[in-house]
Amino acid sequence: MPPSQAGSPGSLPPPFFEYGNGMHIAGLHQQFASSALDEIPSLWRRLAALGSVTGRAGKVDYAVVFPLADGCDYVAGFEVTGFEDLPSVLAQVELPPQRYAIFTHSGHVSTLRNIFDAIRAWLSESGLQIAGIADGRSYLLERYGEGFDPQSGMGDIQVWVPVAEVSA
């Protein structure tokens, strides 16, 4: 698929499914209106400026995205072994063990909002719905693997959608 079309609505590659272990995510939290989503990279820069954090698990970064009517609550972070001894500036999100539909994103990070639109369409036809966490809010995970290059905005990006069967 040409890079210019990667992540555009209707070009969604089929997901693969995985049962994920529960995770503890620590990171910086900010609420963004739909009109301000271009400000998300500044949150990631602020997170990077913190340097290394005791208890970090692995080299993968995650964003926990809680959709809102006009925007999202966004936590830019990483997995930690637990919430003890973390800097107080970091938000904490506990994710339960969950079945995920995982979509690979081959385009630039700035085109992720297009893949979210395509995922909504896919969900309506799949017989699945987004599953919530303990407090009932729905979420998505953006996973930035070791092959992601923050300078170019490309490589090793996945969107993890917690799914459950639609109740009758």
C-alpha cells in the first residue's frame, strides 16, 4: 500500500487477535479536543524529557486513549512493573487481562486518526465491541515498538483494541 494511503479509511488491514496479560501503564496525561490532536507529540516530548524511570518494563511505549465525544483523554507512557516509587507527575492506568484485536499501522504516526475511523467501521461489522476497563470506560492502545522512529514518525506502530462479543 502506498504510504500516502496507509491508514486511510477503507484501507484497514485485517487484525490479528491476542489475549494480553494485564499491564500497568505509567505516563503523562492530558485531555485533547479533536481540534488539538496535533498537540499530542508535545506530550511525548515532555515524557522523553523525564529520562529513565525506575520500574520501567521493556522498551515499548504505549498510549492509552480514552475516547470522548469531542477528543480524548490521552496517556503517553510505558509499561511498568508496578506503581510503587513512580514520580508523582505520572498518571497510572491499570489494564486487565484482555482479548485484543491488533491492527498494524504502516503509515506515519500522524495518520493514526484515520485508522481509528476505519476501526469504528470494522467494529460495527465484526460482531465485536470495545471492552471497557474496571471503571467502565472504553480505551484503545497505541503500541510503539522498538522499531518505531520518533524522528521520522514511522515504523512498528500497532493499535490494540480490547474486544468482547456484542451482547444480545
